[in-house]
Amino acid sequence: MSGEAERLNNLDLARLKSFEEEVSRDPSKGVEKVNLALHWAFEKVKPQMYAEISAERYSLILESELPSSLGGRGVRPSPAQYFLHAIAACFLSYLMIIASRSGLKFEKALVEADAEINHSALSGSEVENPVRISLRVKLEPELPEEEALALLEDAKLKCPVFRPIGLEISLIR
């Protein structure tokens, strides 16, 4: 295979296959560990929150600000917007990996995402489902509906953000 033939939908299939083989031999190789330190800025002229995020080859600073209704100035994306981006990006990544492994080639893949985040718990109200998310997917060329729905369901089942999150919170002393 040439270097170009090993890529499908902008994914390195040889590297993906190598990863899958590694994980089948040692499941711990499938664990990605990520971390960040999120800082609250107390200076009025800075966005309320910032974190340096390190990728494999570089780092960047992400800044966030609460919407004005929650006491922010709304000058940067809100935490909820980053949350929605992360969910949509994770889903689309898994969708493209699964499709590419199956040899499906797309010219366009788009996820439109909407969320309703209910902040009423801040005022003491009981909120049963504080987050509602809707994802709409466009793939071109289009697949037959049954095949497309099966692909979406497979991506949903395998994407880790749709599974329960183990959350541990502790104090740094």
C-alpha cells in the first residue's frame, strides 16, 4: 500500500490497525490518559477560566467564560459550548473510525449539535435531566437509511462519552 492508500477519510488506517492489534494483546494500551489544570482568573480583564492543553506535538491555551446570565461577560465560549464540542467531536471521530474500518468513503461528514443545559439547580430547584443533547449527522455520499442508522448506533454504542462517567473529586492540599 502506498502512503496515500493507507488513508481513508483522513485517517491513517495502518496506524489504526496497529493500535487495534496492540489493544487486542494488551487492553491497557487502549487507555488514553489526559489531564489539565483549569485556572480561575480573578482579574476583570481576563476570561474567567483558562487551561493549557497539551497535544502530542504542541500545546494551546483554551479560555472560557460564563454567559452573562451566570455572572460572566460572555467573551469566550462557555464551558457548555466546549462540552458540546467534545461530545460532537468524540461521536464524529468514532463514526469516522468505524466507517473507515469498513471501507466506507465519505466526501462530507458533519455533525450539528444542540444542547439545553438547565442551570436551575443553582437556585435550589430540583432538575431531573439537566442536560439534553441532540446530534444530527450528514454524510455524503448518503448511505441507504438502514445502513446509515446502523452506523450511527454503532458509533453511539462505542463512543466513550455516552457511557457513565466515573467521577472522583478530591481536594488538593
